[in-house]
Amino acid sequence: MQALTQFFENNKTWVKEITDKTPDFFKQLSEKQSPEYLWIGCSDSRVPANQIVNLLPGEIFVHRNIANLVVHTDLNCLSVIQYAVDVLKVRHIIVCGHYGCGGIKAALEKKEHGLIDNWLRHIKDIYRCHQQEIEALRDDEEKFRLLCEKNVIEQVANVCHTTIVQKAWKAGQEVIVHGWIYSVDDGLLKDLDVCISGLEQIQLIHHLNL
Ligand code: CO
């Protein structure tokens, strides 16, 4: 209980820090949110969206799940994307993975983990798609890192394959999807240079006549 009491103290300190700088900060935010960015990241406690990119409340719309997956039957993630694109009109969608991801590591193992194994199977599918390239590496740590990167790239594609993003593009709305990876070792972000901003950049099989 002591720790939780501390949270309320922390909260008051945090509010004071913000309102000392901008007295009507919360009043302004209470009126509306208009973030320009949607962040899709891992639930990992070491990868907090706002802090990593040093943004304040109101600046970034966030969805996090284990291993930052965008699964085309996941109503939760799709709803977040739809709201962000259709209503908030975010210009940038950032898929941010991280090295040392426990979800990716678990997917590389044979061990059973319970219910979550069904979620991790999506990562095993990505492994299978890139098996040759991954297995050409000798070092297990390098394989792990490569799969963390491949996972981000696949999720960027998954965002672009949604009807939500394709409809927005068709309507002339600018939506740019980025793939980044974060290093928990040093706190630094790396751009994987897989930015997608239009239908012509995705595979033909996923082009929809909307
Ligand atoms: Co993770």
C-alpha cells in the first residue's frame, strides 16, 4: 500500500511541475486532444512511448501490446488505428519495437508459456517468412535482434494492409507509417527506414479496390 500511496504523491508533484510552466495545461487538454502521432509499441515497462520521444500528454496516441503486433483480427488494435486515422487524423503512425523483447525471445523458444503462445505464434510466422536470412546468422543474439527488426517491418506492412489506412490514402489523407526500434541498453531509437506513405509501396496482393 505504501508504494501506491506514493503514486498519488508523485502525481501531485507531476501536476505541479507541468502547471508551474503552463498554468492552463490541463484545462486546454480537457477541451480536446489533437495528437499528430499514433504509437504502436510493446507493453514492456522499459519502453514508455511518451518518455522515449519526450512528448507531453496530448501529443501522442498510444497502443501497446506484447511485441507490438498489428494482427488483422485484433479488434482492439484496429479500433485504435481507426480512431487515430479517421477521427484524430494523425499524420504519422509509428510502429516501435525494441531489442531484447521478451515476446520475441519467447517466440524463439520451444517452451510452453500458456495462453500467450497463441499470440506469439504470429511472431513464429514472421520467423518462418525470414527463416533463411535469420538462420544464416551464426550468433543467437544477432538472430534475436534481426527477428526484432523483421517483426517491426512486418507490423508496418500490417498497418498499411488495413482498409483503414488504404481508405485514408485513397481519400487523399496523408498517413505515413514508420518502423523504429528502441534499444533498452542505451535508450536510443533507430529508424529502420521502412517508411510507407502510399499504396504503391505495398505488395499487390494487399491492394484493395476501395
Ligand atoms: Co517487448
